[in-house]
Amino acid sequence: MNQISLNKTDLKVHPLCLGGNVFGWSADQEQSFKVLNAYTEFNGNFIDTADGYSEWKEGNSGHDSERILGNWMKQRGNRSEIVLASKVAKFSGRPGLSPANIAAAIDDSLSALQTDYLDIYYSHEDDTTVPLIDTLGAYDKLIKSGKVRYIAASNYSGARLQEAIAISKAEGFAQYIGLQNHYNLLVREEYESDAAPVVVAEGISGLPYFGLARGFLSGKYRPGASIESVRAGGVEDYQNDRGYKTVAKLEEIATKHECSISAVALGWLAAQPGVAAPIASARTVEQLKEIINFAALSSDEINDLSSITA
């Protein structure tokens, strides 16, 4: 797949952003290195992580994914070839978006990642306890210092995203260049009605996470089947008639295109207005091969899928 340009940046990225949430969680360092090496062999260069990945695993302390990525980039000597994104706000050790927390959190992340800059730094969630002008001013200082190239938002409502962009324009601050919210073929209404219009109107990049609905849209979950996975509990909301009909249609289209079910689900997502690069993760090289190239869907196929989950 050819690289794409992210709007309002000079960044050129692979159309699949590789999610780093599994590194240090369901994939140890050795497994993670294999996936990362394979991703770059497919000309992948866009990797997403966060300071809080994966503190939820017993024995972890946060920055686990970042440390693995830092070790990998040091081993490969390829930092300059990677478009690297991380996040601040949700890690229990550095919560919120106060200027003081942002200043401390960026240094923690840069240390774990063994780099002196991030290409994209996300607000991992909105923090309504801190005035937006203070948060955005803190980010502007990071950009001027060279520690961050661009900023983006995650888990923001359309209204708060619009307000943040308006403040940045008024104050001359750097603006959010993208939005990373929960969005996929089965989770649509909130994003499409609320955030997507702002993303499209402002010409920024939609970078949706859970593009495969925690793995459900890979097709491995079937009626009556028991799946051994640390993520299995997260798909219960999709294990219903609507979900299984969607997977059946994905499988029908995948057979026609001679590709994986995942490639069709991500192809639908990549075709949605404002979406630049869906985010999906892979625990193994085999899983990566299923998602690395999206299916090029016809308008009829896109509409057929949309009608099932409307």
C-alpha cells in the first residue's frame, strides 16, 4: 500500500497505523519485535502507543509498550524512519492535562522510548478540569522546544474538539491535527453524528482505534465458539445477530477479494469520510499479515456493509 499524507502535517505514513497496546501485554518483547520487524518489511512506518500501555497487566507499571518500542528502535537504528505517536492523560502515574503534568509526562515517555522527540503527541482523553487554553499552551511550548512535532486529540467530543481548534487559532497555538476516537463498522453512531463532521470540516485526520472491534471483525468469533484471548471479554456486546450478520457479509466480500475478513473491515473504515489511517494491533506476524493491506472495496460493497450496521 502506498503511503498517505496526514493533513496539516508533513508526515507521510502507511495507511495502517500499528497499535502498540499489545506490546508488553499479550505480546512480550520477543513477539513484539517480530511483529514490528514484519511491519517495517511491509513498508509500515506509523506506530501508536501511550504512556499507560499496559499498566493493566499484573506486574506492569506503565510505559511497558514504550520501553519495548524504544528497545526495538535502538536495536534497529531506525527512529528517523518511524512516525511515532504516544499519549498523555490516562496513565494513573501521570493523569490529566495540566501544563505541569504534560511537561513531566513527555519527558517520561521520551526516556522510555529512547528518543528526543515524538512525531505526534495525543491528549489521550479530554480533561475538563483544566482550561483548554492551558493545555494547548503547554503543547505549544513542547512543539517550540522540539520535543513534539504535532499534537492530536483522542476521546474528544466534536464540540470540545471544535472549541480546542478555535482556541488554538485565536491564540496562535499549534492545533490538533487529528482525532483518535472509537470507531468501526459496529460502533458508528456517536462518532459519525458528533465528531466526524468536525474532523471533515476542519480538514484534520481521523485515526480511529478499535478498528476491528477488539478482534471481533477478524471473523474468529463465531456463534457457540470459545476463544482463548485476553481480549475475548471485550467482544460480548458484538456477539449478537447484528454482529454475526456483519461478519457473514465481511466473509462474503473477503472471499470475492481473496483476502482476510479483517482486510475488508479495515477497508470499509478507511473509506469513511475523514478517516486517514485506521489503527489496529497484531500480537503475531500471522495476525499482521491479515491486516496490513486493506481490501479496495467498491461503492456497492461499502454501502452493503453500511446498511447492515446502520
